Amino acid sequence: MSSISYIFGITASIIRNIRSLALFFDYYKIMKLSINPNFEIDEKLLASKNSIYKDIFYISMCFLYIYIMDIAEIILYYTSLANLIIIIAVLNMLLFSIKRQNKMLLQTLLVFFLLQISFKFLNINIIGILLICSTLLKLIEPIKKFRIALIHDNKSLIDLCLAGYELVLYSSWLLYSLSYNIVYFTIAILIRTFLQVCFILGLLIIKGKISKNTLIYSFLIKIFFIDVHPQKYDSNILLYN
């Protein structure tokens, strides 16, 4: 492995672990607040559970794939392992915060049980396909928000800092993974890198930095199946029975 790709790997590992730790401390603060008898569980906190499950699925597949690949370099292995441990801790803190303490041990054991089953019965290609599926699953919500943002010119739905952060992260992982034959991981990273570029371009269009008369805008509305000319309905149609 070249020293340049090693630098990209270290950079990506540091960026990813900083983000994971930030998430950990965010939920730790919420857990501390939840001890207060006046603490109210809002819909946003409850909804975050689905996002955490998706993260566990994605990071578990990353960890399994890298483990089975048995790559001599350990950056990817320890990064994915550290992130898996952190996200499981985050899940437990969330369950504690929403008063589901009785499910903390059960769900943690379930994650490790499924990992053990995967180690024994799944091969590299199945895990690789599951890695791609978990990547696409995590992208459903960001793509929905992006489509709405582009349709309604709503720049608030696109987080430029987050998109920039993820672009640097996935570009670094991509340059690192190309040094090895990590096919499925590279495909997953390519998908996420491509999406972040699209999000940034979309934000530039919304802000007027890129004209809607360009091929870039045409490309984005086609690839994301965006209807910029909504169908008009007859005003005489009865809306209510």
C-alpha cells in the first residue's frame, strides 16, 4: 500500500470517528436530561430510532465485509469495529431516554447474535450485496429531502456542512479502498460520494449559483425523477366526499 493511500485511510478514520463520538455525546446529554422527571419524549427523538437501526445495519455490514476480506491493513477493520460499538451504545442511550430500559440488553444481544449468524452462514458476496442494500437504505431519507428541496427551492433542507463533511469522508475512503480489491465497499462509497456531489450541486442551483438552464440541472431532475411541472387538476374536482 502506498503512503498516500494510507494518509487517506487515516484521514477518513479520524473524520468518521469524530462524527461518531459527536453523536455519542449528543445522545449522552439527552440520556442525562431524560432522568429529569420533567423530561418530555418528543416525536423527533422517537423517529431517530429508525435512523440508528439503519446505521447499525450499515456499519455491521461494513465490519463483516472488511472482516471476511481479511485485509492486512487494519484501518478499515478497527474503524468499523469502533463505530459499531459506538452506535450500539447510542442505541442503548436512546432506549434509556425513551423509557425502554427493558429492551436495552435484549436488542444489544440481538445485534451480536445476528452478527454471529452472519459470520457462519453468509459468504462475502451476500454480505457485499447487503452492504450495498444498507447503503441505499440510509440514503432514502436524504434523497427525499433533496427532491423536496429542489422542487420547492428550499435550501434549508440541504445541510451544506454535512454534505461537505461526507464528501471529504467518502472521497478519502474511496481513494483508500481503491488500493485494494474491496469491490462492494468501493461501490457503496462511490454511491455515497456521487450523492453528496449531487446534493452540493443542487444547493448551488437553489442559491442561484448555477442556472436552471444548464445540463447539470437537467441531469439532476432526471436522475432523481423530479417533476418540475406538477400536473394541474381541474378546480371542479371534488376534494371531499
